[in-house]
Amino acid sequence: MNLTRRSVLAGTGAVSLGAVAGCLSEPDGMGNEDGYAAFFALWDWANQVADGNIEFENPIPAGEMGHGWEPDFDLTADVASSEVFIYLDTPEYSWAQDIVAGLERDYGDNVAVIDAMSGMGPHLIPFGGGDDDDETDGLPEPDFDHEFDPDDIVRERFDFYDLRSEEQLGYWHIEHWHGGVPDVPLDGSVPIGAVFRDSDDRVVPLGENEAFQFDARLADGAQEGVIEITSYGDYVELTGLEMGETEIIFELRHEGELVYDTDAAPISVDVVEGEGASEFHDPHVWVDPVLAQHAVSNIADGLAELDPDNADLFEENAEAYNERLAEIDRQFEQLVEDADREVVAFVGHDSYQYIARRYGLEFHTPTGAAPDASEDFGAIANLIDIVNEHDIDTILYDPFESGNPSDMADLPSDAEMLLEGSSATNAEPISPVEGTIGEWNENGWGWIEQMEEINLPSLRKALDAE
């Protein structure tokens, strides 16, 4: 195989580092693989395209919940010893972005880097769904009449906003980020606000003259002198002092005492010339069988640059696999045509927005709750009302957010609460297709098989399309 080297296949334009998202892995056994792919779907697609000419490894173990995953210290060196790294250039995968930055800084052009999201910018969904008439846009009103106890504040999740537009940038979710902080312009500033809630879904008032304050600090060992952090109690202002990147930790304080911070996953901030980026997007493009075809083509193009001798083979394999993805698209269209309803009750993180948009479905999730840890009774109550209103008998849940993904009978606690409190009598799993479990590996299931064997049958039950 005649390999050439290059640095980076064109990115999607999401340039700030920020959030972590993850995925699950294929099997044990780290040999001298020729390449790495950042998570299961990319791993599967890369091997489908390469067809053994380049062998790919997924570093994330099977059965783990990828959100919040952090690599071992030596993963960058392991990737640097391979030929190619395939990832998504999005703040949801900041660990992968950090690896790419480390490769470029310490290894030059020794490893080819392929961004599978390249060129998808116009198709991405902004956080919050991007609906102009969405009544939930902007910051919700605090409950000034309630006296909040610090012990009642939900720590597993809070939302954060760009106060220049009151646009939600993302949220903190069980020790990792969804979304990220905008680029901070040099000699300019970005005001960041946050929304904290208690266990009854009441919004906590923040401010210098309130009991609770929102604050931030530099992470231990982070680059100093890049930004200045100023807290006004209800928001934090980041001012760009010099070009560069650093990491910060957000804090919630009560009467000046620390209640909670995001030290488990410091968030990256870039200071840049110009205005900087202000919008972050849902990264779950791999769930959509149409956008998945774009990703597969990007992988084939990148591998062709890496190995020109096999360029025609990579293109042929990508075309053949994309036809299989097109068949999944047709199956979704048929499912929706057969369905008696368009509303889905889904207990899990909101990973199906692209499916909902493409096929005209409504996925309702307990968005006020951290899916596998927090029992937000207000959010579950809202979902119970939706189930009863639409006479839904089968709800859906994400098996990777249960205590044991390998046991499909082990439901997440929120799914059990929904079944107990609503008219629904059945729960079926639906995979975000970003991970795998041991049994699926033994069956040889990839992205296609998870859709055909798990997701489409579960959706048929949930939508009464059988």
C-alpha cells in the first residue's frame, strides 16, 4: 500500500473546543491497527469503506456510555503511531479535537486526519432545535418567591446561554458538556449566563444580591493571560486578552460558598481575531441515514488521499454502502407512512432530532432531567401528560443510559417512572447508534444491523406502525 501523508481534511466550521460526547467500542485487542475512528459508527463505516486495506480501531470499550468519556493519557501517542484518525470536528467530541490538536502540535503531518462532518454545516441543527417560534427559546424566568436550599439544586444538568442573543449554547450533563463556549474576540467580550433548577424544576435566581451566584475560574494548569474572567453574579463575562486557548471551570455559589463546579470536565475557550462563532449544533448526524451517506463519502475521500492506489476501491465500497443506507432511509419513510401517530415518548438524551426533522416525527424527552441519573419529577410529569394525551402504549428508552446496557430488561429509572405513572404498558430500546454491546458484537452487528434489528422495530411499536 503506497501511503501519502497529509494533515486535515476540511472541517465543518465548528471551531471552538467545548463539549464531550462519546460512544462505544468494538472489541478487545489493541494490535498494530492502521487507523483509529473516534466512535462506533465511524469505526463501522471506515472498515466498510477500507475493506481490510486499512484496519481501524475504536478506542472506547463496548458497553460504556460514551458521553463524558475521557481517553487514557497515552491515546494520542497510540493514534500518532497509526496512519489515520477519523473523527467529528465538533465540541461534542472535545477529546477527539484535543487529540487532533496534539497530533498537529507534536507530530506534524505524520497522521492523516479526516473530519466525517466536513461540508455538513447547512444541514446541522442548532442547539434548541432552531425553531423561531419555540416558546422555550431564551432564558426562563427565575422563581423569586421560593427560598432555595443548596441541597435541592440539580447538579447533573444546567443550561448555559450566550447573553448577546439569549441563545442556548448547550448544557452540562453528568460531568460532560453538550455544546461549548463561543470563540471570544480579541479585545472583546462574551457574556455567558446559566440556568440552574431544583428538583421540582424551579429556576434559581442568580445575582450579586441573590443567595446564589454564577462564577468561573481558570482550570488547574490552564494557560493564563488568554482571557479575563469577571463574574456579575447572574452571568460571567469572558474578555479576550491575547490569541490562544485556555480552559475554564464554571461554578455555582451560595452566599459565596461553592455549591458545585464543572471541574470534572473543564471547557475550552479560544480567543480569536474578529467576532468569533456564537452557534453550536447537535452533533448526532450519524443517526440520520441521509447525512450518514455524506459522512461515508467524506471517509472515502479522505482514505483516497491517504492511499491513492486504492482510491477506486474506496469509492466503490462507499457507493455500495451508501445504497444500503439509502435503503434504511426508505424503510424510515415506509414506517412513517404506516404509522398511526407522529409522537414518540423517548427516555434518553435527545439524540434523534435529525430523524425527527427528516421524517416529520416529534420526539419528546425529559429534557429537564439528566437521563441516567436525575429523576426530575417535573420533566417526567410533562412526559406522562404527553403519553396519556396521545394514548401511547409503547415508550422508547436508550439502553446505554440504563445500569446495564447488555440487559434490555434493565430500564433507566426515568423509564420505570414513566411506565408507572402513565397509560403506557411497554418499553422498547432504541440505540443512538454511537456504541455497541458484547452481544451485538458477537452477532456482527454494525450501524445497519442496529437500525434494522433494534431501532426500526422499536419505532414501529412506538408509532403503532405494525
